[in-house]
Amino acid sequence: MHGVGDRINAVIEARRAQVPVIEREISQWERVLRMLDDLAATIRECEAAEEGQAAADALAGMDVAALSAQAAGALGALTAVRAKVGRRTVNIGVSGRARNGKSTLLQSLSGLSDEQIPTGRGQPVTAVRSRIHHSVSRADAQLTMHSEQSFCDEVLGPYHAVLGLSSGPRSLDEFAAHLVGDGTENGMPDESRENGLRGHPQFAPMLARLREMRESLGTFRGHLTGGVRQADLADLRGWVSYPPPDDGSGAAPDRRYLAVRDVLIHCPFPIEDVVALGLVDLPGLGELVPHAEEHHLAGLENEVDFVLMVKRPTDTGALWSVEDAQALELVRRAGGAVAVRDFMAIVVNTGGCDQVNIDALNADIDKRLNEGVQGRFHNVINVDGADRAEVRTRVLAGVLDHLATALPRMDAASIGRALEVGAAARRDVLAAVEDALARLRSIMTPTATEELIARAEALRLEVAESLQAWVDELRRRADEGYEDEEFHARVTEVADDVRAWILDGFGEGEEAWTGRALGQMRLHKSSASFAEGALNGIRVEVSRRFSAIDDLLARRRERFWGELIDALGPRLGRLLEGDDPQRALQGLAERFRESPEPCPVLGESLDLVLDVRLDYRTRVLPKVRRALEVLLPQSRGDAAELAAMLAVPRTPEGAAELFVAVSQLARQAAYDAGKVLAGEPNVSAAVLHAYGEQFEDTFIRSAASETEFRRIAEAFRDQLWDEHAAGAATATARVQRVRVALTRLRQTLRDPATSTQAVTTTHGTATITHGGTQG
């Protein structure tokens, strides 16, 4: 077996290189399924509305549910392949009916003992199926525990469903109170139903297991944490095995295994190579548990690359039975496109068996399965499952050597079959979509097109008239003779606030101001330093206080947007959402740009008016700053004059004189700034008029306006003309929605980025090639 590890690891790396391509295919089919769901919903809407009957009738022959099933089949096939090629281990599954030596063979393959994989005579011993990974550095177990809810859903629920009792307990408290819930089934109380199951050859053992779970609930309930716990291999048996037979003590048997959802064991296998190898203990066949066959098939499909099917030739089982044939059929179904000879081998467990029975079983297998030729279709390995050296050389070494060669072609077959399923589904869905689009085209009459053009022109005319009236009002407000009383009142209010602040001693009172001035003059032996600082502070504060006009400027802009919304007219206004004018216009611009046929010019015209700037800092501050230059210490251009004005004795009288001088300068600056603000209404009105006029011109008379109004009329027909819900326009709109859904679905199916054509095997590696689908 030396050297096979490198070959196996190389195969694992090569197969993982296919994962991105398969995931792109999966992503595409997930989108297709969502689109089919949307299409089905759109068709149902058409069926429910009178004006949608034409579209519904045209699509009556389209079975969307069947198409979704095909798409789901393609997705399922690809998902299974992704699970296979995405694994970091090569997994060998061990399958077989109870009491055939499956656990014994697992011990020999893995090197584990009864403490980890229990075996025994009589009743089954292993209660929890394990996954075992080869590791040269670890020897431990990882237990994934059920939560209380998952135990109710995944363990108790299937029993109740199979037994026809009730929907299953909703909680452990309910389960503890009674075997099942308080509901009824077919009018029969659950207890009566239980009585009817007693003695039944299939259901009575399941009912007995439910009772055992309830009786032993206290032994495992505390372990239902839903978490993961580590366990030493020496302590594993208590977690994975059935309890021993009743010892007569009356104590509830320890059934901790019921709390375990999954077991992952790491340990060194008895092999020399470092190989990414896993063993999977597949769910047992023939056990009376709900859905045993489905669980076994799921394990075969999703978890393993190769299956060892264990059969023990006893006095009563020396022939290939119907149950064996059923188990083999499960393996064949799970292998899919992979040759059964590549995917599995029959292990005849000869340990402790008479040679006559061994020979009889081998002869029966050759006759029934291999058409009389040994190994023709199914490989058969005769080995004592308990002989670890023999298992290592005859089973494990042979299987790994086989997989190192066969896995690439097995992967190619699996991927190829999944892609074939996808290609067939793609062809069928595309054909149905093309047929549906052809049927829809037959009901798209010219009358609806002409009506669309007429409606678009009427809408454009309605909006044009309303916008022109709005622009005329903006022009009137911009005229020099227009008196904006609200604006003037607010300017007067702000200016009065500034003057009051000055007269109040700049916010601190004349006495405090002069006292502080006298102290600073005596400190610096000069009035100049204090005077310059005072002028600078007053200049900044006056400018800040005049910014209070911002609230009115903001209201002017809000009014501008609100009036524009009104000017768009009652019909186009239906596309606006929300009470905030700015956000409503932003949303309308986005709807124009994101409509099925975009309207970028109309959207940009709305962006223009949304960008209007009327704030104090942008419009007014530059002019106010010039008016406040009188408060700059060097503003007059005559430094001597200003110095003389501010040069006062360092006495209380001098401080008072300085206060008067600075106050005069501050009042002059406030007066000049007030004059600037008094003229701002005309400036702001002119700005708004210019923006409004440019918007109206672009919205109505740009080169793209006519075309884009038609696009709006088509894209938003139902919202713009809902009073004609039963008319041709709305009927056409419903057809259009179905057509758009079909067109997008067709585009997704034709997407060359995710369309694969072939899988080939070159030098032992499966490779996918790509290309667009013709259509």
C-alpha cells in the first residue's frame, strides 16, 4: 500500500478544482428556481384578474410546477456532486444488515476496538453510526448533540408519523407527560391508536422504542444541549451503544446515545501512508426504525465514494436473499452514472462460518449477479472480518489502490451525469419559455401600442402645462417688484437680534465689557491689543448670528421641491412615494433610471433640481463677509485713522470711549450685512427660477423626452391609469410582466458564464469544459 496515499491525495486536490465551476452551475439553477417561483406567482395574478385572462389562456399549457421540479432535479444532482468533489477525504462506506459483521469489519479497517465500535451477539449493540477519519496526530471523538427541539423534530417526529399517532410532541415535557400529544388521528384518540398497534409485526417494535425513550428520558435529557463535546476514545462506548439487557434493578437503562446526533472519530488507521481517508458507518438495513431505507440511501449518495457491502454466510443466510438484492439496488441507485464495479464490492465475511456456506454464497453471487462469471459485474472479497491483518491487505489496500485509479473516471461520470440532467432540464425549460413567449406575442396587438403612444403624449402634455404654470410663478417671484414679506420679516428679526446683542454690551453688558477692557489695557499698557481682539470676536459672532437665516432658506428650498411635486401633475405624481419632498423626488429619479426601459434624461433632470443650493454659507456668507470687513482692524486703508479711533487712555473713561467706538463699528457692520440680506430674496428667487426653468426645458423638450415618456407610460401603466384596470392597457401591462419574467428566465438559462458542455478525464483528472448554450 506504500505510495497510494500520494495518489489519493492528488486525486482529492484535482477533484476540488472542479468545485468553483459546479458552484456556478448551482448558483444558476438556484436563480432559475427563484425565477420560476416568481413566474408562477405572476401567472396566478393573471388568472385571478379579468384583464389577465388573455395571458393566462396563452400560458395554460405551461406547467410551471413541472419545470420547477426539473430545475430542482438539476440542482439536486449538482449539489450531490459538489458534496462529493468538495470533500477533503476519500470516504469508504460500510453497509450491511445487522448481525453480518459490519461493526467487526469497521474495527479491523480503523484499528478501533469494542470501546468505540461495539460488537456483540444477539441484539444489535451499536446505537449511533459513526464517521471515522484517519489521523496520525489525533485520537479523539467529537460528539454533536441534539437540542431538545431537534430531538423532537428528527427523532420523535418520524416515529409518530410512521405510526400514524399525532404530529409528534412539541416539547420534551409533552413527550414526558404522555407517549404522544393530546391530538387525535382520524377521530381516534392517540391512546386507542397505540392499542391498535400492539402486536403489529412492523409497528409494535417502533412503539416499544418510543416507550423506552420516555422511560429513560431522565438519562439523556440533560445532554440535549445542541452543542459539540469532546470525548476520549476510551469513554466512547457509553455514548454510542445500546444499554445492556435489563438487570432487574428497576432503574431506567442509560440511553445517552439518544442525545447524540453525530459522531466524528479521529484515529490512526493501520496503514503506512498518510492519506485523507474516512470510514462511514452507514445506517443499518433491516432495523425497525422509521425511514431506514431513505437514511441509508442518503448516506450512500452524500457521504461515500466507495461501498463495502458486508454479507455473512450462515446456515440461514448462505444464499443471496431478496433483502440483499434490495440493499444492492440502493447502492446501484446511489452510484448513479458510476459503474457498480467501480463504486462497490461485496465483502463475504467468512469469520466463524462453515466452508460449505461460504462456497454456497459465492456460487449464488456468481450465478445471480455475475452471470456465472466470477467478478464480471461485482467484485467479491472473501475475508475474515475480525482478522485485521487480512482485512488490511485484502480489503483496505485493494480498495485504496482501486480508488487511486478509478476516482477520476467516477468523478467524471458523476459530474457528466449531473450536467446531462442540467442540460436536459435547461433544454426543456428553454423550450417551454420560448413557446410561452411566442404565445404571448400573438396577443400583443398594435392597438395596445397605439394606445400606449397616445397615453404617453397626453401625459407629457399634462405635465408640460402644469410645469409651465409653476415656472411662471417662479419668474413672478424673481421680479424686482415682488415683495417677499415673510423673507423681509425674518431678515428684520435676525438683524434685530444682532443689534440687541451689540447694544447689550456684546452679550456681557457694557459695565462688564468696559471692566474687562480696562484690565486688559492696563495689563498690556495699550488699548490696541484688546481692541483688535474685540473686533475679531464681534466679526465672527455677527457672521454666525446672521446664519440664522438658514431656516428660511431651507424652507424656501423645501417649498420649491413641494411645488415641483404638485407641478408634475396628478397622474405622474402617483409614482411618488412618501411625505418628504426631497426623498420623494429622489425615489422618482431612481424609478426612472431603474425601470425596465431606463429613462436616464428624465432622471438627470430631477437630479438637477435636487442639487439646488440655497444655504447661508453658499449663497449669503460671501456677501456678508465683505460687509463685515469694517470690523477688520486694517479695513479702512488708513491705519492711522483707525489707530487714533481705538487709541484711548488706560482709564475707566478711556474704556467707556473704546466701548462706544467699537459699538459704532459693530452697528455699521450689522447694518451693512442687513442690507445684504434684504436683497437676498430676489437673488434666491432668481436662482430657483433658473433651476426650475432648466428642469422644465429638459423634462419636456429634450431630445429624449418623447421616447422616455413612452417608456414611463409602458413601465408604470397600472399605476398611472388604474382607473382603466379592465382596459386594453392594463391587460397589456399584465402580459408585459409575464413577458419580462420569461425573458429574464431565458437570459439566465442562456448565460454562457455558467453553461457547461462536457467533462473529460485526462491523465487521471476530471476536467469540465465550458461554452454558451445555443438558442
